[in-house]
Amino acid sequence: MSNERETESTPERVVVVGSGLAAVRTAEELRRAGYEGELVLVGDETHLPYDRPPLSKEVLRGDRDDTTLRPSEFFGDNRIELMLGAAARSVDTASRILTLSDGTELGYDELVVATGLRPRRIPGLPDLAGVHVLRSLEDSRALREAIVPGARALVVGAGFIGCEVAASLRAREVEVVLVEPQPTPLASVLGAEVGALVTRLHTAEGVDVRAGVGLSEIRGDGRVTSAVLGDGRVTSAVLGDGSEIDVDLVVLGIGSIPATEWLEGSGVEVENGVVCDGTGRTSTPHVWAVGDVASWQVPAGGRRRIEHWTNAGEQASVLAKTIMGVEAGAAAQVPYFWSDQYDIKIQGLGAVTADDTVHVVRDDGRKFLAYYERDGRFVGAVGGGLPALVMKSRAKIAAGAPIDELLTAAV
């Protein structure tokens, strides 16, 4: 990457674009690394920075409403200026000026991109009341308010968000149909073998799981409810196999894409996220990226975006130290992720892929443990309801232990 610091002097102003976990952790780590200059955090929402994972679980179920990451006093005490309610619109990297959606221009010495993701949409769907996505606090609250026991919901997409939403809706006594074009839920990230175990979990909880099929059409009642929702309220959905189901709610959980539109024309290289080296440097001097939006170089070769909660903090620590001219090393080499579904916490260690060979080594009908093999090596473990067995495998994953060694011990 070409983003070499032109001077060893400490920057006078660092601007972090984003107000999620990666942004907050970057600000924290900069102060922890000894940065004393101006530190500005820019966010498009008006809320104090908040945690997103609970939105599809505790917030949606009504068990929790506040997921604020830090109280307002924290930002004052740490001299972190919050500029909320206006999104980044563009950046002039030559002049080092960030322009916000309200016209504000903000100069910077170092700019950190932490804008995260935005939900994918299905082109051509009518604009109907009752159709939801889930990314923001407002999204979660709006869906929660729409929930009525006995209602019929269609969840489109059975990735982590879709599966968590389905579980939360069942907890609220909603009838749920979960559709996924892949062979099983989570097949594209964890493989079909583990996906089948997740399918079993949802089926046991009363979810109608329909894999290998997608959404073709949604239909409304035709009543004009407003200038925005001119097609009325959703009443039914047609699936790819031609079947039609009556619905009161539709939740689109078909994935997310990096929020990088505002970087167009800036010179910052973007390819499925902001392209970075292994410390967060981008292709453009004085611009960095961290978290879900950032595609970091990994020691094994190539670049990856890692959409996991723990990754945000690990990258933030490396990036902050590098900005301060401190040798930081690499981010953690054994990614960790989790997903809460019903009474089961699904946990994973390692950079697992759907192309890995999967060995299910423990299965009691509900809880399970699977090992992931690549080129004869142990590269990851995913378990449902067996946290100790997952976490104890970290060292062997980091060492790339021969898979035969693990399988023999598991017998």
C-alpha cells in the first residue's frame, strides 16, 4: 500500500467516520496509545454510538432497549468530539477535507473510515408497509412494534441475521417461514453440514424452513396508505417454487454491503470494501479503514473483510498504534464469532469457509461441535451450546494442527 506517513509528527486532528463499535474502539485505542490531539467521531445517526448485535435478539424480543456503547460522559472525559446526525458525503483526499451531508466541511490530518455496512435490498419490490430490514436501532424498534402474537412472518435469507430474527420472532409467538436459496441456513458461511444442524434447531422450535428457494414477489392489499407507501400493506409472498404464502410481515435479511459510496472519486481503492494493508492503511495517504467496511491484508495471503464483533477491537488496536508510529504487529489470527439462537449460543473460531471439509464430532440432537479441515489442517471449530469445547481449540487452530490429531482425540 502507498499510504506511508509523510512525517513522524503526531497528527493534530484525527477524524473517524462512523459511529459503531469499530469507530468507538478506534477512538479509545488512539487515546490509549497516547494520542493527545483533536479526535472527532462523525456519525449519520443521532443516537450515541450503540452496539448492533443485540438488535436482532434482545432489542427485537423487547428484553432490552438501550445498547449504547459508552455514556455521553465518556466522550467528554476522553475529549472525543461527536458530530452526529450527518453522514459523510464526500472526501477530498488531496486537500484532506471531509464534507458531510449537511454541508459541513471538516479538515483532517488522518481520516479513519469505519462506516460499516448497509443492508442489501431486492430490486423491484413494491414499497409496502410491513416489509422490514434490520440494521439500525430504528429498524429494530419498528419491527418490534409491528410484532403481534400469532402474526405470520416471512424471513428472507438465513444467514446469521435472518436466523436470529427468526428465533426472536418465535420467542414473540410469531409464525415464521424462513426461506434461503442455499441448500441450508448458513450454508454459504458454515457449510451445509452445520447448516443442517441449524435447520434442525429452527424446525424443532416451530419455524417452517424452506431451503433451496428464494423470494420472487410480494403482494399488497392495494390500499394507498401514504405518498411513500403507495402500494399499501404486504399481504402475501410468492416464492421461487411458485408457492404463495399469506404474511403480515416480511423481513429481508439477504446480507449487507460495505458503505463506501461516499468514497467515490476520492482515489481510495475500493473492492468489496476499502482495500487495506495489514494495519489499516489504504491506497491513499492519510486515509485508513477499520471494521466491517475494511478489507485487510491477511498473513495467509490476499485480503478479507471480517464481519465479526471481536475483529473491530483487534483491528482498532493495530490501526491506532500504527498511526502513532508504534509497532503493532498483526490483528488476531484466530477470528471469533457467535450467534444466539433460542437457548443455543453458536460459537466459532477460525476463518472457516463453506468450502472447508466439515467433521461433526459431537451431536446430541440439539448441541453440536464441528471441526473444519483445509489441506489436512485444523482451521476452525463451530459449536452450538458447547462453549468450552470450542474455546479450548484456539491454540491448535492457530498452530494449524493436523486434523487427524484432532479427530483421533475426539473419538
